[in-house]
Amino acid sequence: MDLIEMAKKSGMQVLLDAQIGSQMYHSVCGPLSALQRFADEVGKALAAEAAAQTADSVSET
């Protein structure tokens, strides 16, 4: 799940996208409506992952 890409698609702006050594730093901002769209997309992605894992475990048995 690429959270930065999801934030961009939700209407948020990436203010900081940097790397110092091995540590990555990201900062995003946007309106509350973009945050809600982002949260909705994260929820959908997590539900899809859980459904895929459930389907995989059922098919293994």
C-alpha cells in the first residue's frame, strides 16, 4: 500500500519528500475533505487485503 500515492490521489499535497541516510521523511497537507477521502481509501485497501488473506487461507484448507 503506497500511502503517499494514496494521499496525492485523495487531494493532499506532498510538502516534504526526502531521505537522510536510510530514513525517509514525508509530509502532506490538505483540506479535511481530502483527509476523509484518504481515510476511506486506506479503509478500503485494508478490507481488500483482509479479504484476500481470508480467501487464501480458505483455499489452502
